Amino acid sequence: MTTSFKGLASKKRHEVIDQGRRKLIASAAIGLVVAAEAISVLRPNIVSAATADTIRPFRANASDEDLSDLRRRIRMTRWPDQETVADQSQGIQLSNLRPLVEYWGTDYDWRKAEEKLNIFPQYVTEIEGLDIHFLHVRSKHPNALPVIITHGWPGSVFEILKAIGPLTDPTTHGASAEDAFDVVVPSMPGYGFSGKPTTTGWGPDHTARIWVELMKRLGYQRYVAQGGDWGSPVSSAMARLAPKGLLGIHINLPAVVPPEIAAVLAVGGPAPDGLTDKERATFEALSTAAKMGNRSYATMMGTRPQTVGYGLTDSPAGLAAWMLGHPGFSRWTYKASDPEKSPDEVLDDITLYWLTNSAVSSARLYWEYGGGRSPALAAGEKTSEITLPVAITVFPGESYRAPETWARRAYSNLSYFHEVDKGGHFAAWEEPELFSAELRAAFRPLR
């Protein structure tokens, strides 16, 4: 049955961001002053820096003209025929996408998304010639442990927002003040409000060096790093660098697949003998995903990001379909009754990509990574070079469940491994309380 979002009342939209969640977000920002200067969503560079390392305040504020243009383009959408199968084997289904896009062009309100962002202190600073946008929320508790959290694709800083409160203000969420964090959430280069690289060489390793400089610029001498999706290769690269002050990392998309298993998966072979039940289940999940083309988006962006980008840059419906085709969204229903995975939650993220015109600049990261190869491969991520403590949480809705046996083989200093009972690829977005609890447990020995 087709779900319709068209004509939702204003009251219904407000249910997505209820009063309790507003208090949760506001609690994280206690004692912080958010600068009032409005900076255009499309022009994060308009404030001139006095020196190269100046940190400038930032607020999201799209122009009315850009929002009107978005709605106009949505109204002009030319829709394809309906798929000829009853599942998603041909891609995202028309009956799921069309109502969402039509709601996007009528009742969706980007200004509410800006409110979600602007309640937190945001800044921009230039590092290696590129403006880096980031949220920086200090805890009210003394001796809070700084953590830099990296988002992925097709995610953004939006996927981390609901975890900021539990991390910075644990006592409000049933945890101890000793487990508090200062939270830094940057927009990846080429993503969101950060600048767009105009040269090659901006892969995860380069981003890791940028993050190290950012934490140094913020005055942190001891800190940890966390990431899922692209945040895992970036955090892993930071661990390989082992800069002074980095105590350890937590990842929820670990690179655990051994080389001999990766070789079999590459040719579509059967599961090798001698695997444990959990190892065999992971092998079968990865093998099935490859045969179904679940990473076809990564192959396209990893080989021809510019070609893909023309349609994504010109058509809001095309951008939405491309992003929602990511396996991490496959279990999302986009229903207004589900505040964790509602239409507004999804559209906040997609609209950010649209307004910042970052479809191509974000896709190029896959090209930099080497043709869109999988981040699950231990050899590709050079896990043998990581000596810092590594913590892993396995969420059941992830594209694969990392077996502990493979994890311990991949990471010589695996300090924490835990399988939880809910949550998926966008762990901080889907289960912010559980995600925060995992970070507290994982990093507690490093404080």
C-alpha cells in the first residue's frame, strides 16, 4: 500500500521533534553561546579569516530563493514507470519514493532542520586550504573526554545530533558524570558545509590528518575518535597515524575480513571449510550482498563520480533515490509515526546534500578510496599497522556482523568487543542512547 505524506498538518510535523527531544538537545548546549551571525548554507566561506587557524562561528541559513527553487524542481519531476518486481531488487520502489518526494516539495520544512543544527555551537576553520565545518559541544562536567565523531555517506552531521545530549550530559541519561564527553562532529571534506576539494588526494588518510589538526587547534591534548561508515576508515587512519594525544578509537564498521576470505568473495566462490557458525554467517551475508549488487552505488561513485553527479545535481528526486538506495536505509520506512526514521529525519539529510550541492564532491571520496572497494577488508585498511586500542560494537542491522574471531585477528589491540541487540548502519542516528552507552563502556578504561 502506498503511504502518502502529502498534506500533513503542521501539528503532525511537530510530533517528529517533540518537546522532550528539544529538551534533550538543549541540555547538551547548556552554558554555550551560539553565535548569532547567519551564514548562507551555500556559502560557508563568506567570513574572512584573520589568520589561517582562525575558528569562525557558523549558522545554517538557506536562502528563500534556494528553497523555492528546490520545490519548483520537485514539482517538475518526471517519474519513471513502476518497477516490474515486488521487492527492491531493481532499486528503490516507486511507491516508497514518490510520496516522500511529494511531501518534500509541499509540507517538509527545512527551517526546522536548521533549528536542530543551530541549537548547537558550530564553527568553520581553514585547514590545508579547505574550510572545515564542525559542531563543538563541551560537557558541563569537568574532565570530560573529548571525542571526534565522523559521519559517512549518505549520512552527515545530522546522523550524530541525537547522540550529543547523552554523550555530553550523561547524568540526564542515567549514566555517571565520569563518563562525560566533549563532542566534536566535523563535516567531511566535500560534504555538507565543509569546503570542496579542488584537487585529488582527499581520501580517508588525508581527512584523518585534518582531524588531528582540528583537535590540536581546539586545544585537546588527550582525545578519542569514533566512526561508522566512512568514519571507520577515517578513525582507523587516525589510529595508524597514532598522533600524540589520541588514546584509542571506536568503530562500528570494522575491517575484519581476512585476506583469504576476501579472495573467495571477490570471485563469488563458496564458503571455505573450517569457518565457525558466526564466520560462515558473515561470509554468506557479504556474498549475498555482492551478488545482489548492494554496493553498486559504491562502484559507480568509485569509478565515475562525475558522470553520476550530473543527474544527482540537477534532480532532487534523482538525488533522493540515489541516497535512499544505500543498504543502510533499506530497513527504514520513512513513516511519520516513527520519529527515529521519519520522513523529516530522512529529508533533513537529503536536503543538506541538495542545498550544499555536494552530490559530486561527496561521491569523489569513493573514487579516492580506490574504485569503491569495501571498507570491510582487513588488508585494505592495513589493520596490522594499528597498535592503539580499538573498540568495536556490532549492531545487528549492519550490512555484516563482524565475528569476534576475525576482529581479534585483524586488530592486535582489540580493547572492547560487544554485540548489541538493536540498531543498524546509522547506529548513532537510529539508537542514540545505546550508541552513547557503547562509547562510554568502550572508552572508560582509557580515561
